[in-house]
Amino acid sequence: MQLRQIFWAIFFITFIIKLLFASLLPINSDEAYFVVWGSHLDYGYYDHPPMVGWWLWLMLQISDALLWLRLPVVLVVSLIGWLIYRLLSEKGESVSVFAAAIYLLLPVNLAGMFITTDTPLILWMFLSIISFYFAIDKEKTHLFLLAGLFLGLAVLSKYFSALLGFAYLVYFLVFARTKAGFKHLLLIYLASLPFILLNLYWNYNHCWVNYLFNFVNRHGVEADEVTTGSAIIYWLMWLWVIPPLLYFAVKNRLQWPVVIKNNPVFVSLLFVPVLLFALLSFVKLIGLHWLLGFVPVAVIVMAALLSEQQLRRSAIFLAVYSFLHIILLSVFLSSPFKFLPAENQHIKKAVLFFNSEQASDAIKKYQGKYRLSTLTYSNSSVLSYYLRENVSVIGPGAFYARQDDLNTDYRQWADQNVLILTHIKGWLERYEALFAEHSYETIRVNGHEFYLLLGNKFNYQMYHKEYLSDTLKYYQIPDSLPLGECYFYDKYFPAGKSSGKD
């Protein structure tokens, strides 16, 4: 078989495997949450910039079938694999085929079929990176602008894209510290500026919630979770994602000077975020998804560092490595509850995750008669997907995933009937006082009991006092930030709008 045929064989086999997993894996809470975004088209959302919401809005115009909604994930991974193959073709057929195969065969790409904010981020970042590479190589002004445009689209996907913008700066400071170089950097930043301004304008008119969520409210909580082993965990994540890279990075360490000299663009765009994450890992937990936007660059650097034989061996290793992951995941999906501990609140959450459609069917009879709600965004989002109706989050919730604050107006719930679902009956007792009358019902999902509080005549004034007042802690907007509009204060605390305080 010719090398090109090997590439296309791997391309289509991995494409089919991804489609299979995309059809089998149940919708997870983050995916369902972003589908809620897509169901409420806006130019911004609570947690992150709006790109994945826009993508899902487009997909929802045709169908809300889960496989269809996940199709962008499948296509993005395959497209990047093909782009790596084309980009490295000048290095020789063997190098391009096996480098592309390495990317396509990574377990995180084969089985990671959830559509999240990282899906558009990975695509726009990589398109920006290859535009930047060709702009440097060919010295074409329009390609620097194109790199900036894609960087701007990445900004509208997730704030991690700022690392790529910083990596561009480092490249020019280290490898192209000239007047022309900084002119090119300015072009990139100017081309991305309209997208940044759009995001700032949305935050200006929406309580600065992206800023509060990403840089204020979550900071203290996540800092408490960091342990001395978080830095080790960071490198272990890289080891799991792409084992041959770390192995050959050490084995071929004497070749690094040549690799850096011949590939300054890709080395800069890999090392800057990797080292920044490494430093940050001493004070903050680094999520696996943080790495994904830079994995294609890692594969390209591998192609420069490894010999053809080492690339071939790495691709073969990853084929076996990923096959084992596929087998383990398939066995787990065939009977997930065999591998989970005895029943407790966590197992019941897992039951709801794997059987959300069954739970939705059990409460359909209440649609139109009750306002539907749960105590967490994860349950509300997944039920919203299956019921095709907004299922609200009642109660205090948490600092994250508060898009429901935009979608639900509790003033309209006054004297209405409300249903609250949860997996622990005791959690519902605190909400009994919100209703003139209430009763309980039980539904069974895969043999497990879940509980419904059915409340009549919702007391909005009491809810405002007991819960909405407490929610103010998530909307403490610094006085130094200019404020246009703030939906939360406009609805519930108009007197506190100007200062961000009640």
C-alpha cells in the first residue's frame, strides 16, 4: 500500500470511529448547556464568548439530533489531520503521512466527541497558526491579517486564545525583533481587535459576567483545590495525550537546537503556552482541555524532531494505544453501572447522566402545568435538551454556568406552579416554604428513585429575599468598570445597577 493510501485509510477509519462514538456517548451536561446557548441566540453568554453557541444555533436550524450536533467535532479533528498532512507534504510523504496519522489516532481525538467551547477554539487557533506560518514564510501582509482574523474568531471562542496572541509576541521578540516584525504583529492584533471589542461590548451590557466568572468568582474556589501534585498532574496529562512526544523530546534532546533554528514559528507557538501552563500548574489546576488547542502544533514539532522511522513507530504505537482505549470505553459503555461503586448520591447523578431521556419522559406529563426546574445547571441543561423546553435552575446554584440567570425571569413565576427535580429528597425540604401548597412524587430511572417537589403558588417575594439576594455575590461589579446594562440588576435590584451593589 502506498503512503498516500495509508493516510486516507487512517483518515476514513478514524472518521468512522469518531462518528460511532459520537452516536453512542450520551449527551453530557456541558454539551447540553451549550445547546441551551444555541437555543437562545445572542452575541455573548455568561461563561465564555459566544462562538460555540453560534455554531449550535446554526446546527439547530436543521436538527437537534445529537449526532448532528456533534458533527462539527468529528469534522474539525479530521480537517486538522488533513491540514497537517498537506502542511508537511514538503517534508516528504512519509513525514506528512505519519505525522497526520499521529494526530488522527490520539485517543483524545478518537473518543473526545463532546462539542464544547474547545471545538471552535481548536479550529480557529490552528487556522490562525498556519496563516501565521505562511505569512512569515512568504512575507505576505494579507496572511498576517488572516492570522489576526482567525485569532479574533478564537477570542470569540474562549479566552485561552490570548495565549496564542502572546506566543506571537514572543516569536517576534525572540526571532524577528525588527521594525517590520512589529508592524506584522500590529497587523495581527488590529485584525483581531473588532472581535475583542464585540466581546467587551457584550460584557459592558451584561454585568461583565465573563470577567467576573473567569477572573473573580472562580479564582478563590479553584485555588483551594490546588495541591503540590498539580504540577506533576499537568505533565502526566501531556504524557497521556501524546506519549511519544515526551519520550522522544528527551531521547532526541541533542537535536533541539537544530529543530528550534529550523522551526522557530512552531517551536515558539508550542513552548510558550506549554511553559506558561507548567508555571501556572504550581498555583492552579490545569484542565485537560487547556492543552487541546496546542496539540496540533505539538504534532508538527514532533515531525521536525523525530526521524521518519521514529514517526512511523510512534504512529504504530498510537494505533495500539488508542485501540486499547476504544476497547475499554466500549466495554464501559456496554454496561457502565457494573464499573461504578455502590449506590450513593454520585451513582445517582451518573444514572441520571446515562438515562436523562428516560427521566425526561417521566416528567413530560407536567409540561404546561408546572414551571420545570432542578437544583443544578447540569440536570437542567440535559433535561432542557430532551424536553425541548427551558428547565430552570432554582435556588443558589454556583458561580459557574449561570446562563439561566439570563434565560429565566422569576418575577414571571409569581403564583405559578413549579416542579423541582433532584436525586436527594432532603434537598427539597428547604423549598417547601416557597409555596402555598406542595406535594412530593417519585419517579424511577433505571431502578433508582428521583424526587419531585410539586409546588403551587410560587412566592416570588420570599424567593427574592431568600435566594436572589444571596445571588448578588456573583454580580459584584468593580466600580472601576463602566457599566451599560445589567440584566440581573435590571430585573431584581434596579437601585444597585449603577454601582454593581445592592
